[in-house]
Amino acid sequence: MKFSNVAYTLSSIGLILSLAFVIPLAFSLYERDGLHFIFASQILAMLIGGLLLRYFITRPTELTIREGFLTVTLSWIVLSLLGSIPFMISGFIPNFTDAFFETASGFTTTGASILTNIEALPQSLLLWRDLTQWLGGMGVIALAVAIFPYLGVGGFQLFRAEVPGPIKDKISPRISETARLLWMVYLVFTVAETLLLMLGGLSLFEALCTAFGTMATGGFHPRHTSIAAYPSPYVQYIVTVFMFLAGVNFALHYWAIKGKPKHYLKNPEFRFFLGIILVALMSIMIFRLLHGKILSEELFRSSLFQTVSIVTTTGFVTENYETWPFFTQLILIFLMLIGGCTSSTGGAMKNVRVMIFFKYVGSEVKKIFQPHGVFPIKMGERPVPENVISNVMGFVLLYILIFAVSILAMTSFGIDLETSVGSVAATLGNVGPGIGTVGPAENYAHIPAVGKWLLSFLMVVGRLEIYTVLVIFTRHFWD
């Protein structure tokens, strides 16, 4: 392994991040909030540092698999460190642990916050906070691959390590072209949602921040009450639609834009994802009706919004779902574990893995009654390769193990069981709000420092889907 290759690639990603700071800088100058010097200094320092690294280090012609995985894991840590600097220097989040937690939550599209008074932050800083999740949504690594095609094989290794899911969709023979096309779809949807929200009465700032959080399935919002700040059914339905789109495989969106919308219904994961949402929605509505709610459009809208928000791991809220019947909260926890589709910006286990897992269990049950039978596992008409099945089963077991061990660790820090379960499910699944004292009406400010570092680690592990991070802790990785 050549660490110089890793350092050079990280410098490229750092240069991309420095350009991203231009947006809050411009907004700071427009608002005259006094933070322009901080953003300008950060841009200058990162440009100088990145260019110096590139001057003294030879440009790599390719990256090995090990270098790709290490680069991706380190990039999310480095991005979180660099992105936390404006929060600390400005004094609005002076504590390093809190600043790192908030920034890591953004880049990993988790949306878990330690802020108790969000509106107290200047709008340029809030815009940066929301921009971190938008960059993290489609992946800074995928952006790097799109912009730096000279990486060649290295580009493939980065894309392979960063793009979520056991099955990656290549809509173009060239990885760099695939990354560019996916980013174009991502950008088009972001602009479309921003314009539609502005038609609903939101300012450019609030519409843009909301679109950033929606398309990234991140959940950060400039209002403390999240989408509940906008009681307009129009706004809530628009956000619901785009959360759903963000939770769907972006390759399907590409083909739909190309005039082939039939790819949606032909895709078994999309059908399963839609089915999960409909079943969860009906179950939540029924239990809310049984506990005294009246059948109305508002009941349907709030139930639909929270179902889509949680299953896509966005984490936006329109009301405090902890006041709902207990069984509906269990449904939401279950949705936190499932997450969005492969190659979406959603987190958690992904629908395709859940599908393969249940198909595998069904196949094993059939073998009990027909020991000599052959029951291949298929996705649609295509059989799933054995290596993919073993990968999925290993992932599910690791996910459950990490989930259980992390809950035990959180309780050992003096945190009650309900909050421990909620915080671990919300950060490992990149959801944001959980249950207990980290529910939709609360935040993570009261979690002890050691707990915040554990949850930050879970955010990165969840965003990069376990294997990418854990593989670097194995002896074979360094052999």
C-alpha cells in the first residue's frame, strides 16, 4: 500500500471541499453576518494545503482495493474535521466533540444534532451545515470520481468503496461518467424541489436548505421544529415526494428521465420498497385510529410523511411521533433498520439486503420439508450469485451485532435503555431522530462525550455500510 496515493487522493477531495465553502462565503457577504473572514480563510488554507500536497506527492496512476477503502474511510473523517472548523472558530459550537459530531452527522447524512437553539446560528453557518449533508448524500467520493477521471482504476476503487449497496448499477461503461450522470440527476431534483418549495411560500434560503436535507436524506433543517414549521399541506407533500425519490435507486431515475419509466415497476427492489411503505402506512394509520384519532387528510398526511421520512432515513418531522401509540413507534424503529434502496442516498441495511435475507430464510425453510430440493434465490428473474448472498448474510449479522454491542455500550455510559436503542438505531441507520431523550422533539446535546464519539463512529460505519470501515481493522488488510 502506498500512503502517498491515499494522501494525494485526499488532497483532491479536500480541494473540492474548499470550493464548496464558496457558497456560505457568498451568503455571508450578502447577509453581512461577519463570518466571511472565517470562510475565506478556510478556503485559502485548504487550497494552499491541498496544492502543496499535490506538489510534493506524485500523482497516482491507479489505486489498489486497499488504498481505495482506506481513502474512503479517512475521507469522511477528514471532511468532518475540516468541516467542523467554522463552527468552532465562530464560537457557535466551541466544543470540539460537539462540532465534530454535528459535522459528521451532516456528511454522513444522519441529521442528529447537538444544537439546542438552531435559529440562533447565522444563516451562512446554517447553510454550510445543510450543505455538508447535500455533499455527503451522493458522496464526495463519487463527485471526486466524476471530476477526476484521470484516477482510472483508482476511480473504480473509490466508487466501489463508497457507493452503498451490494449491487452497484453502472449506467455507463465508464465509472466517471456514471458518477457524473448520477450527480446530474441529484442536482436536477435539488433544483426542482427548491423551486417548488419557493412556490409554496418558502424563502430561497429555507427552500434550498430543505432541498439539501431532502435529497441527501439528511434531515438537518434551519428550523428547530423541522418541517413542522411549515403547516402547509402543499409543502409537506412536496417534501414527502422528494424524500421518496431520494430513497429510490438513482439509476432508475436516470432511465426515467431518458424516457424509460417502466424500469421502476420492473425493478423488484423498488416494488418491495413501495410495498413496505404502503404496509407501514396502513398499519400506523390503523393503530392511530384505534387510539382515538379521527380519519382525516391530516392523519393520512402526517402518517405518510413520517413513514417516508423514517424509511428513507431522512429524519424530517411534522409532529412528535413519540406521542403516537407504542406499536407505531416499533414500526418506525423497524423502518430505521430497513432504510432506502441500493444506490439511493438513504442509509440503513437497504431494501435489497432485506429482500435477499427473507428469501434466504424462506429457502432454508423449504429445505426442511424438501431436503433434496433446489430453491435458488432470485431478484426478479435473475438468480442472486452465491457471493452476494454470503455478503448479505454477513452484513445483516454484523449490523445486528454492532447494533446490540453499541446499545450495551451506551447503557454503560449511564444512558437509559430506550434512549440507547433509539440513538444507536438512528445513527447506525443515518436517520437522525430516534426515541427516548433523542426523539424528534429532543437532541443529542445531553449525551456524554464518549457516547457522542461512539455515535459518530456509528454514523461513519452506517454511511459506508460496515465492511468499508471494519475491513481496515483486520490484520489481512495490512498484510
